[in-house]
Amino acid sequence: MDDEQVKYYRSKLEFEIDPSDLFAALNAGEKVVVIDARQAHGYEREHIPSALNLPHREMSETTTGHLDRGALYVTYCDGIGCNASTKGALKMAQLGFNVKELIGGLEWWKFDGYGTDGTAASSGLAIECAC
């Protein structure tokens, strides 16, 4: 077995989460805080239920000072064509938070059948992720 491969995949799982695992963690009451790292107008249009809007450009010691350092933070953005979640995850990590990035962002959250809130909210589908 190639140790580099094992290290790579273990690391990937340490720093990323998919919609199915995030949904399960939220429903299990785990100490997870979802951060929408996009600008406010994107968040207002549509976002993951319970998500906080904290645009990556505004993340600082001041804007994150009230956040619980014992929680896991999951950042997301629109999807694979947007890197706000990556920038947000980097900033949160630099500020000392335990953070993961949501694979596929809002796009894959909806693709897996989960509902959203906002002015363009969707109710989701009656399906389960096949992961």
C-alpha cells in the first residue's frame, strides 16, 4: 500500500465534508456551524438552513470574536466554480478555528436533495444521498 496515497485521502477527509455528512452531523446535533462565505446578496437569495453569513472578505478577529472556538465550522459558497469557501476556510483556519470545506457547495447540497432557505428557497427532494 502506498503511504502517500493513504496520507492524501486521510488528509482530504480531514479538511472536506460532503453534503450528506454535513446533513447527518446537523441532524445529530453535533457542534457544527455552517458558514456561507459569499456576499450577503447571495446568502439572502438562497442558503443552507441554519447557516451564518460571514463573507470571506470580512473574516477577521473582530468579526469572528463571538464564535465558539470549540465548534467545527463548515464553509461553503455557490459550488465548484466559486472559491469563496476555500478562501473562507483558509481565513478561519488562520484565525485558529477547526474548519472544513463543503464539497460542491450550495449546488451539491441541492443536488443531494436538501432544502434551502432565502428568497429563492427550495424545499428539497424526498431522496437520500447514495454515498
